Amino acid sequence: MDARSLRTRSQLRAAILTLSTATPIDDISVAAICRESAITRDTFYRHASTPAHLLGDALAHEIDAAMEALPAAQTIGDGERLLIAHVAERADIYRGAMRPTLVAPVRSALEQSVRHGLETWIALRPAILPPALRDDAIGQRIAIAYAASGTVGAIEAWLAAGTDDIERAVEMILAASPEWWLR
């Protein structure tokens, strides 16, 4: 992506995050995003199809930046804590994207970020894999998809409960995780 496109994408992300802090995603118009970011409607549609897709992109971008610390993590709980800390920091935005679960573009972006983190975790620590999964690429994809979907579902339940207790969320997600992820 060229510098101008990167700058535009950054303006759009900042605008949707600002707007969605106080307004549910379903109530944010493309016109409002264009006003906030000082870009045209045509430019918006070159970068996003809907406000919800733009929000998913913006949140995924933040998660990906937070997850850069994952390779240095000592336990998967450290990685989980990075993720939950991001969600807690943006809890108002995530709650504004729920009806009663996260809107599909936001849920999909969050799940994809979690999948990427789990893939990274396995790549860095292949010995954690159960023997049945070590040479089974399909099995690994299934295990990662299962864990990512479960993590996002747990995050939705945590957000719906209205609590911001990061340590409790991490503890409960890890307690529900298969033992081999925790090795």
C-alpha cells in the first residue's frame, strides 16, 4: 500500500474508533465517518464496504499491534492477557458492536486475530501439540479454529456480563481451554 493509502486507512480507522466509542456501530453512517476523517464517500468505499467492516479492520489492526509481544510471552496466559487487555481498553466499542453478540465483521476480525495468535503460538512451541496433531495440518487448523471461536465466544460473554476484570477473564478462558494449549 502506498503512503497516501496508508494515511487514508489510518484516518478512517481513527474516525471509526472515535465515533464508535460513544455510538453503537449500527448508528454510525458512512457520512459521519467521512466527516470525522475528512475524506470523501468514494474514498471510504475504496477502503471499506460498511462501517462495521471498517470497525473490524481498525480493531484487528490494534490487536495485531498488541500481539507483536506474543513471541516473548512465557505462557499462553500472557498472550490471552494481551488480547483481553485490548478488549477491556476498547470495551465500550466492543459492547456497541454487540446485538447480542458481536456484529459479523467485528467478530470475524477478532476471531482471525486470535487464530493468527494461536498459529504463532504453535509455530513457536510445536512441542505443545498432542501427538495426534503433530503431523496433521488439518487437525491443527481445526484445533485452532475451535480455540479461536471459543475464545471469541468467551469474550462476548465477558463483555455482556459488564465486567472489566481482565485477570478473571483470562483465568476463566484458560480454565476452559484444552490442557495441551497450556503446556
